[in-house]
Amino acid sequence: MKKGVVILQKFISIPTIESGLYMFGGHQHTVNGGWSFFEQKHQVFEVMIVIDGYQLTEIRDHDSMILGPGDGIIIAPGTLHTNSNMSKAAPMTYMCLHFDFEDIQLRSQIISLISNQLIPASSQLAKASQKMLNGIIKLCRNKSLSSDFSIQVEIEILLLKYLKQVNSLIKEKYSHNSSLPFSNKEAQISRDLVIAIENRVNNDDEKPSFNFSDLCKELGISSGYGHRVFKKVYGTTPLHFIDREKYKKAQRLLEYSGNSIEEVAYMVGAANVSIFSKQFKKWSGYSPSEYRKQIIKKRSVRSKNQTGYFE
């Protein structure tokens, strides 16, 4: 080997991944004739599949839909909707799951292209949705095991596989993006806003307290236009997205840092610890101190002598 010759070693980079899977309120339910559920909305997705009977789904400012056996629907975040049994006498059975995840591009595509519309039973999307829900229901039949770590991982795997399949189906059907209801310019502005929000929330060198209009001003757009475009592209408001980012940061700090709750409150831009505690409980259902205790409890492991701890 000649002197001075540098041999480049092969380097394969592993991407940073933050899936942020979140799911709640999933169930299979057989309801009586005449059943209906009051108008509601969630800040997450809801996927529903009818197993038996017929369901009337009414979405604010949309045409009503009748879902029969095998039909489904993915309801977008922030969508006001009601569901009811079409029959006054016969029972109806359905499955549903509320879920969310971090990939903002796929979220945008689901909201823009396939949400809030009837998914026919014969379609690949309906079949994939039913397979995923059936798998989760099967894993949850034994209530004593449903909180087991291995079962929870299996549930997450089923949802991830489903999202991968949804992504593939969207790519197959909308390969040229001709049906997207926003322009390339609007998509770029929204992406710039996402990056700006993530930088402000996660960069400790930045002032933790900020507002959306400041970011719009930096990008040379009005806050009204920025709000409209962001909602159009991502299906959620910028304020809700900022809240999500702050919640994620608060979770990380409570889980992995030694910061006090007062310090965490400051680092996510809360005016004071009382406001932070109320907001965190609204996000998670726990106060910050309760959440931290839950995390410590989950990291504790039982061995034969009841000792052990995961760092």
C-alpha cells in the first residue's frame, strides 16, 4: 500500500426515527337497534369497520354515508361526526381504533386523499383495516394479558404494518400527486413552518416561549395565511401541532432528564408550573409527577428476588 493513500471505509447511516405511535379507545362493540353516539371530534385519526348490520355516519359539511358489512372509514383529526345504527330493531357490530403517529407527510396524505369517505368492503384498504383491527382485538381478548409488554409490542407492530400498507396503497393510487388539494408552494410553506416549530421547541438555545405569528413573520407570511395553509396541508392547526411538540419534549424531559418539574415547565415555554401541570394532565391524563412515577414503575423489573432496575 502506498504511503499517504487513505482507504475510505464503507459507512452506512441509520436514519433518526421517531414513530410516536399513540392509540386509545379501540374496541369491538355490538349495539342495539336505535343506537347512536353524540357528535364528537378527536385530534387523532379514527378507523372504523362495520362487521354486521348497517351504520349511518354523518360528517359535518359532508354527505351522509351508510356503511355495510366490511365497509370502513378513516375519520380525520378534528372532524365533527356522529355514528348510529341504521336499524331501529336489529343489532349492529363494529370495530374502531383511535390512533396517531409522527410522520407528518403520511398524515397529510391520509387526511387529503382517503379520509372522511366510505371505504368499500371490496377495496384493499378496507381489507387491510379489518385485518389490522381483527388482529388487535384477538390480542386483547384476554384482559389479564392486554397490558403485557409483549402484547403491546405486537399491537404496535400490527398498527405499523397497517400504516406501511396504507402508505403503499396511497403511492399506487396517487403516484403523480395530481389529486392533492394543495399546491407545491403551499406544501413547502407548511413544511418550513413545521421545521421552524420543531427547531423552536427542541432547540434549547432558543427562547422556549414563542407564538405562531413570530414564525410566520420570519418566513415573510401573515399568520392568517400560515394558519390556513398549515391546516390545509396537514389537517390540523399549527397550535395543536405546537402543543404536540411541546408534549413530546415534556415527556422526554420527565422520562430521561433529572430536571425538576419547574425546570421542565420553563423548558417547554409554560408561563408557570401550575399552567404546565394542568396542560400536561390534559395531554396525558396524568400530572407531571404522576407521569414520572409511572415511567419509573415501568422501568422497574421483577427478578426472582424482586430486584432489578433498567436504566
